[in-house]
Amino acid sequence: MAITEAHSTEIYYETQGDPDHPTLLLVNGLGSQLINWHPEFCQLFVDQGFHVVVFDNRDVGLSAKTEGAVPDMATMMDMFRSGEPVSVPYTLSDMAADGFAVLDAVGATKAHIAGMSMGGMIVQRMAIDRPDRVLSMTSIMSSTGNPKVGRGTPEGAASLMAVAPSDRDGFIEFTVENRRITGGTHHEDEYWRTQAGLIYDRMYYPAGPAFQLAAVASDGDRTEALGQVTVPSLVVHGRLDPLIGLSGGQATAAAIKGAELLVIDEMGHDLPRAIWGQIVASMTELAGPNPT
């Protein structure tokens, strides 16, 4: 458990496994704290020979928070969909640089990287900006930044824009209901009821996602840049994802030369325990023998 600095921004991170083993950096989605990479999920990678590193993106969890006016999320979404340029406090490349700062802090000159949702966009940007530091890249339930692909359902879009209550009990029930909408076949109420309590108690910071969404919106369409990515790449997407539709994953895989696309029929916008083994096996295979 430690804090590092990326261009004067404090980033909190944790590690699991042997630091002498190849590093796997896991990057979170919008408003998601590092605890959403469940320790038991991370342990599966440790058992496969990885040194696992997780961190709180800026504006969430125990990492630094941005000062100033909070961007309007509805406006950000409208600008993103229309392709308008967005002026923001920080960019997706800045968030990618945060990830590299964490790798510097743990002494990893190169690493396998994986991200879910917004985290998938961040690891895409990491592979674009610094391919020399990336051993493999896995983009999970994410998209290319092209507003024409990855469109979710109306219910999914509404869940993204919904505002959670500020009290603990209200936040917990809101989270459970929200995850019922976005999760797939294997959604578990009790898992998310427990997880929501941990999230609230660790750091409830409702302003954070707006800053992060602004960074996503400002990055634009990465399709052309992804065409230059040559690191081994895996794209994982759920057929039932109501938040980022399957076409987002398909477009990501199509943009990256040689990328493998893994579509999981019962998966929504979530990583339920029932599919952990399948994802771990696919990512370990991507990394190669004795993941090096």
C-alpha cells in the first residue's frame, strides 16, 4: 500500500504477489475504486505467476482529487456523442501517465496491462502512447472512443447518469439496483450490497466521475491510433452489456491488428465470479508461457 506521484498528482496503489514476477497492472472504470478488482480475482493471477498491481484513478478512492468546478456529465456525454472538442482539467493520456507512474513506483519497466470500461480506454491509450512499456494489453467491456459504436441501451444510459443518494443505506440500495440493470446473467445482489458498503466507507466521492468522464470525452476516437498498436491484445466484451454495447468491443478488436475478441454470452457490464476463470485463462494465454 503506497502513494506515488504522477506530474504532482498523488496516486494510491496496492500490490499482490511476488514483485520479482512479471507485473500485471489492472486499471479501473469510471468512478470505480481499486477494491472493485476483488482480491480473490487478483489472487487467481498471482497463482498464474503474475505480480498484480491495482490503483485508484485520480478523482476516486484514496488518490488525489481535482479542485475547481465539476463538469456537467450530461453536457460531457452530449459533446462526446457529437464529436465536439472538450476542454478538460486533465486528459486520458494524463490518466495513462498515472498508470506508468505506478509502474515506475513498483519498479516495472514493462508490464501486462488490463482495464475495464473506462480502464479499457486508459490501457488502450497506454499501449498507443508507450508501446515500449507494454507486454500485452487487455481491454474489457470498453470501446474505441468512436461515438457511433458501443452505444448502450436507454436503461444503461440512464443508469450512468443517475445520481446516487448521499446517505450510506441509500447509496448501497442504489448501487444494487444500478448493478441489476448493468450486470448480466450472473448478477448477485448480496455481493454488490457488501461491495457498496465497502466503497462508501472507504471513500464516497460523487464528484469524481464527472472529471473522469470529461477526460474520456476529450480523447476522441482512438480507432486510427489503435491501428498502430502491435502489442499482443485481447478484447473481452459481454453480449448483454447495456452500458457499452458489444459493437464497442468488436470495433476495438477490429482496429488492433491481430487482436483476439472474446465475447461472453452471459456477461453484462460487470465481472461476476462465474466468469473469472475464463478471463484469467484468456489473459494468461495472451501473456505467454510463464507470463514474461
